[in-house]
Amino acid sequence: MSEDEKPVKLTKKEIILRGSIIALITTIPSLVIFVLVWFFLDDVMVGAISGAIAHFVAMGFSLKISKKLLVKK
């Protein structure tokens, strides 16, 4: 980096807001899948397993989502 191009720092409020958005993106799909599977199949273990799988898939995409949507330019 040259001296003219210094990285823009985020404030604490922006960090908290952006972290909360990423947390919602990764948590809400897994909770929705868990509740739907539990409601329709009436099996907590199958719901928990499918919710965990959805959570890890969402965590895999969260880095890409955060780089595209939440980076300050």
C-alpha cells in the first residue's frame, strides 16, 4: 500500500452492527429449518441434525457474504 491509500477503520458501532447482521444471516436459516422439520416430522433429533447442517452451510457462505456486502470502501 502506498502512503495515500490508508485503510478506512470501522467504528465500534459499525463493527457491532455488521457482526449482528452476519450472525442473523447464519442463525435464522438454521432455526427455521429446525422448527419446520420438527413441526412436520415431529422428530427433534432429525430437526437438530438438519438445522446443524444448515448452520454450517450458512457459516461457509458468511465469509463471502460479509466480504461483498459489509466491507467499507
